[in-house]
Amino acid sequence: MSFYDLIERRRSVRRYQETSVSEESVRRVAEAARLAPSACNNQPWHLFVVRDPETRRALFPGAGQAWIAAAPVVLVMCSRPSEAWVRRYDGKNHADIDVAIAMEHVVLAATEEGLGTCWICAFDPQLFRDVLKLPADLEPVAATPLGVPDEAPPARPRKDLEELVTWL
Ligand SMILES: Cc1cc2nc3c(=O)[nH]c(=O)nc-3n(C[C@H](O)[C@H](O)[C@H](O)COP(=O)(O)O)c2cc1C
């Protein structure tokens, strides 16, 4: 699949089959995160692969998010801001940017594997800290279910390019 086909094909998937995901597939997806660029190559992130169903349900206890826990795997991407590059001009910590790039590598690699994902940021960070027993220097930033899609959502609309891009 060409890169352009891949980014066209990706969707946020919110229904998953019960079919399990092979460890090889998950490893390739994690490897894609490992190859992501990061500011000063600091790689200030850590990925949790949550396969245990009880842990998945503990992360997403609400009825409205049961579909996330129902996927065979949930990935939780955490940042380690203490390791991230900080821009000296304004003190901006780049951990969130590095994590977002790694997470999107995850999402695109999963698409290549024929697996569905959905970026999830609407979660309780303190609950994640407790359930995953995160050390104080790790911050949960994003999660995604990972599994075989049980739906084929249509493409969501995007703004026109003219609205998004300025040519000078
Ligand atoms: C940073 C970020 C956070 C998101 N958080 C959630 C979320 O908590 N729950 C959810 O169902 N979708 C979430 N989404 C998915 C978006 O709703 C989705 O990407 C958007 O509607 C476009 O649809 P598409 O991904 O199918 O193109 C998130 C996406 C991003 C990039």
C-alpha cells in the first residue's frame, strides 16, 4: 500500500471484532513508534501494551467507553517530560509533540497491519496512573484500542486546503 493510500484508508474505528491480534503484529506496531523522530532524539515516551481484559476495563470503566475496552488490545502512550527537549527561548517542553508523532506512527503502522485504532485522549489521567501504577515521571497522553475492525466508517470531512494552508 502506498503511503497516500494508507493515510486515505485510516479511520477512527469504534467497533472491534473479538479476534485476537498477534504478538508479531503488535511488535511491528511498537517498532514503528520506536522509529519515530523526536526533538534531539530524546525519545521521551513509554508505550504500554494492555492485553489483560480486566486492566482494559479498569482503564475505561464507563459504559460510554466500553467499546474501547472491548478491543483485544489497548495501547497507552505516556510521555516522560523530564527527558524531553526544552526550547530555551520560551521553555516549551516538547514531550507532547514527540509522543504525538510516535502515536501516529503506531496508528499508521496498525493500518498497514489491517488493524483499527482510534486516538483516545478523553480519559481520566489519575485513573490511568493508578491502574498502570505509573511512576511519577510518566504522564499518560493518549491511548488507542487495537484490533480487527468490525465497522468501515466513512471518511470524516476535512476543511478545504485553502483554509488550512497559506502560500507565501
Ligand atoms: C488528539 C486526539 C484525541 C482524540 N480523542 C478521542 C477520544 O477521546 N474519543 C474518541 O472517540 N475519538 C477521539 N479522537 C478521534 C477523532 O474524533 C477523529 O480522529 C476525528 O473525528 C476524525 O475522524 P477520523 O479519525 O476517522 O478521520 C481523537 C483524535 C485525536 C487526534
